[in-house]
Amino acid sequence: MQVLVRDNNIDQALRVLKKKMQREGILRELKQHSAYEKPSEKRKREAADAVRRARKLARKKAQREGLIPMPKPKERPARPRPAPALVATTSE
């Protein structure tokens, strides 16, 4: 995993790294491997994960079919664009 640091802004790079690790599930996996998990607890966790995935799939399907409303899109502030580089031309 790679994160670019721009303008020596370490805080922003750390935030991006944490978000990427959260999405990949690395933090959850580290937490699971930090201590022994009994087989019964593992089965219980996996069953709960399966229920969670099934509910999410059913919710997405219902949204596509129009049975429940789609979530409102999050408003993001507009990112400032860098100014285009000026090209000097000379006519001789």
C-alpha cells in the first residue's frame, strides 16, 4: 500500500493511509490475530458477518427495485483546481 505525501503534509497522508487500511480490512484482521479466537467464537463471528452481508445485499436490491429510497448523495466541497500553466509565445 502506498500513500503520497504532498507538501510535507504528514497529517493528511496519515488520514489517507488509515482510510485505505480501514477499507481493506487490515485493522480488523490485525485485531483478530492479536489474541486467540476460540472455534465457537469464530463460527459465531462468521455467521454474524454472513447475516450482515445478506442484509446489505437485500437492502441494495430493494433500493434498485425502488422499494426503499436510495440514500442521499453526500455533498463534497469543491476541490480547488490548480491554475493552468501560462505558455509564453513569441511572434517573430
